Amino acid sequence: MQQRFFVAAKEKELTFRENCFDPDASGIRQDRDDSACLRFDSSAGVGLRGNSRVAGNVLCPYATKYFRSYGEVQGGEAQAALSALAAELGIYLVAGSLPELEGDRVYNTSFVYDPTGKQIARHRKMHLFDIDVKDGQKFCESEVLSAGNQVTVFSTPWGKIGLCICFDIRFSELFRLMALQGAELVIVPAAFNMTTGPAHWQLHFRARALDNQLFTVGVSPAREENGCYVAYGHSIVADPWGNVLYQAGSAETAHTLEIDFAQVQAIRQQLPILSARRNDVYECRLKSE
């Protein structure tokens, strides 16, 4: 029981919609209208895998033993189908994440497509989920996955948008770098578990939004108690003031929400955090700079 999430935007307003998993992508097609020009389609966790109907509808189970066998190289079947879907509907499409193969390495990767189907961005999860929580969960992504090393921000007609994956949200430096590169909204396909979700999910999305005065959108699968990985759910949208604009529950659901990109600059002018940084004392920058 998975969920499919997408966001639609027109001019300065952005609409967030969360929808049930649908094998033929009918949820995306049915929701599309003249005002829905930008979509973020995210099957959270690791995994989109193609099938004969629409690639991206068979999820890779979130367990390290599956990552390599469900992976595909750059331009593979799932990516080709996602590209075709973006072109068919004339939308920007951010596909949650899938195991990407490159030589001997496996990455947890999110791809972004423009309305012509061209890939315009790719984010490889930078921070791997290696945890051992007392009386909780133990998981070690680095047993199979390799870490990415690029900050991902891409341009749209509505503004710049940042992209990262799940555990990346715990690193405030990454969000600050995206903000400094012009991001006004950050999309985070993610699947927190039943230990970290209740404790940290909402807190992280509010904190990253507040600290960087931008919108954050967290998209999660619905909770499946019998799955190999039980996700917390609770897909969320937070605004640049740190308010929660929407939060789902744990079950499959659908919701539409409009947000205004102009709010970002308005809040940054009223409360000048980014411009008041003391670069003469401290600095946050890429090592490659």
C-alpha cells in the first residue's frame, strides 16, 4: 500500500497533492488541468522500477538486499518511462528515488524531467542511512549504496527548487547551501520509520524551512504494517515561517494545497536571516568552491 505524491504550480502558486498508488499513473493524468503545470512525483524510499505499463509503479522494497537487483543504469527503463510521462503531460516531474547503477556502485537517486521529457537534474543521496537505535531500528545503507556528493538545485519558471533524499534532511548545512544557491522550495522524498518518525519528522521539516526561510515538502509512502520496512507516513508541507501548512496521517490519502512563492522573499525581507550572516566570522560553502 504505497502512495504517489505530486505538486502542481502555476505562476506564483504551487499546489501539493498526495494520491494513492496507481499502476497506470491515472492519478497523475486525472488530476492534470490547465492550472497544473509542475508535478513532483515521488515514490519515497528507494525505488522505482519499470514494468510493461508505466515504469515507476513497482517499488523496490526498502531493504539493502534488493537495491542492486532492482537497480538500473542511467537512461534505464524506469527513467525512460518517467521521461515519456513528463513529456506526455507537459509537466516538470521529480521522480522520488530509484537504485541507480554506475559501474560497481549503487546510488539512491532522484531524477527530474522537464515538460519535454528532458532530464534536467539528478540527486544522488548524499548522507547514507546507517543507524543503530537502542531498542529501535538498525539499518546500514552503506553495505550496498554509495554516497553522492552534489548539491542539487534546479530552475523552473516559478523559481529554483532544491532536492534531497530522506536522511539528507538531518544535515542543516546541505539546506543552507541549497538556499544560498537560490532554492525557495526543497522537495524531500523520504520514509522515516516508526522510531524516528514520531520524534523527528515534523521537527526537521519545520526547522529546515524556518532556518532557511523557504518551503519544505516531505513526501512519504503510506504505512504498511506488513512490509519489510514500516514507514511513518505523514507527508508534510511547511512554510518559510516554520508553520505546518499540511500534514497527512499514516494511511493512503489525497490532499491539495496551494502555496505562494512570493511569501519567501516577503519573509526574508521582514526577517533578514540569510543576509545578516557573518561571513567574516564563519562560512558555509562547498569544498569545490
